[in-house]
Amino acid sequence: MPVLEVRKLQKNFGELEVLTDIDFSLDKGETIAIIGSSGSGKTTLLRCLNFLEHPDGGSISVNGKVIFDALDPVTKTESEIRKKRLH
């Protein structure tokens, strides 16, 4: 089971599509690198994973538990998001 799983993650700033259908998983003990040219969305991806930016689409799971799903109509409060950041 992946420690981190990202599926179809999307982020837009107005009309600008910054992240489009990003998919990856990270297993325990595995290391990955995020590379790309300036302005390609590397920092935006990290900010979405830490909930410093709110993703516009997709899902994020940690240890098999979905912590973000754009299709989930329930809006998370800032305190719930803070708890997710700490765990």
C-alpha cells in the first residue's frame, strides 16, 4: 500500500491550468524527485500536497486514507486541514 497516492490532481489559477491530471504514488522508504523548468508547477504541487493551496480536482491519500477528494461535497474546516498537515 502506498504511503502517498495522488490521482488526477488539478490546480488552476483563473484560466491558467497549472497542474493537469497529476498521478503518482510513493511507497514506504521510496524517494522521488520533482523536476521541471521554472513555472512548471513544482512548488504548486508541493503546496497542494500540504494544503497550502486548495487543489481544484483529483484526490490525495495518505496510508490508504483519502484526505482530499474534489468530488467529496463536504468542505473541510481550517482546523481539519491543519490536523491533516500534522499527521
